[in-house]
Amino acid sequence: MGMIVFGLLCLLGFVLSMVGNIIGLVQAFQESATWGLIAFFVPFGMLVFVIKFWSRTWVSRSFLMNLGGALLLIAGLVGFTMTLPPELRDGAIAPESDNSGEVQGF
């Protein structure tokens, strides 16, 4: 049951973050085509746009939606990994060896 809840939390976080990104890009393109292209292609361009135009309602809302979605996604992933059985949580299950010292498959 817990895995389903945390999986849905991850999905909700992803969707919320994507909606925030799309709204932010629309706002950047509404300002100008240059700002839209900068926000889309330049690393941290969207962050610069948000800082510069924070006073606009939908710019700040889109950033907060993106941030909230990212936090929900991280919380869902952490919760999801905590509900896994211990043998899966601690690492991948290693294949059994025959202790002969030889590398198999070569």
C-alpha cells in the first residue's frame, strides 16, 4: 500500500513540476521571443527570467509550482525507497558465484 501512495506522490510531483515549467515558458515567450528562447535553451535562463520578472503573478506561481513539484517528487522517491524490502534497498542483488576464482563469461 505504501509503495502505491509514494508512487502517486512521485507522479503528482512530476506533473506539478511540468505544469509549472510549461506556464513559466509561456510567460517567457509572452514577454518576448528572446526571453522564451533563453528560458528554453540556456542553463539557468529560466531562473534569471523568474528573478527579473518575479513581481508578475504567474511567473512567481510557475516557479513555486515547479519547486513544490520537485519537493513532492523527492519526498515520493525517498518514501518509495524506504518501503522497499531491505535486500533491494541496500543495493542490487549480486549474482551468486561458485568461489572458484574464475571470471564467468570470458
